[in-house]
Amino acid sequence: MEATVHFDREVDARGLNCPLPILRTKKTLNDMSSGQVLRILATDPAAVRDFQAFSKQTGNQLLQHGEQDGAFFFLLKRK
């Protein structure tokens, strides 16, 4: 069983298509402090690739991602 990572805020982007999950994530990260963790839920299959690229481009660390209850989840640590 996976250890649950503590997260500070959550973005529910289920049912939204690219680029909305990333845009909502950016907006939320702007309001967060360095080191805080954001959990994102998404159903868009492109989100996996998008968040990997987003993490590389922005320097925010993608701690974990996977699939749970028919949705993808991502844990991003604010740089």
C-alpha cells in the first residue's frame, strides 16, 4: 500500500480537458508558499504527459502521480 503524502491544497480538474487542468494548477500554485504540496485530480488522459512537462518547465517537483478511482492524481511540490 502506498504511503499517503500530505498535501496542503487540492485542484479538482476532473472532466476538464487540456489546458484547463494546467491553468488551474498554475493559478493555485501562485497562491501557495514554497514547499507546500498541491494535489491535482484530472480525468484527461493527456494530463499525465502535461504535468510531467509542466513540472520540468516550472521547476515544481512532481512527487507522485498515478490513477485512483477512475481519475489521475498528481502531487506537485511548489518550488
